[in-house]
Amino acid sequence: MDPLSVCLAVLGGALVLALVGAVVARAPAAVVVRLPAGLRCAPRPDPNAPRALLARLAVLRI
């Protein structure tokens, strides 16, 4: 056996296994996420406090 053909066969097999594994691990595309009736988008966290407020609340100042 030629070492080059063995190497190509091993690399080709690894590539095929990687591609098949990626297809199997992929999430199904038919899944539909349903939101509650009154909710159009996910709620977002509150924005950060203003910088002046944070400066007043700071205990240690450099």
C-alpha cells in the first residue's frame, strides 16, 4: 500500500465523519418558537444607571 493513498483515505474518512456529525448535531429547522399572545419580543434588561448616580453611590473613591 502506498502511504499517500492511506493518508488520503484516513483524512477523507475523518472529513466524512465530521460532515455527518455536523448534520446530525444541527438543530431541526422546523422548530417554531411561539411567544405568548401579548408579547412581541423578549423583554430586555433595564439600562445601566447614569454615571452621576453611580458616582454618588460609590463608597471608595480614588
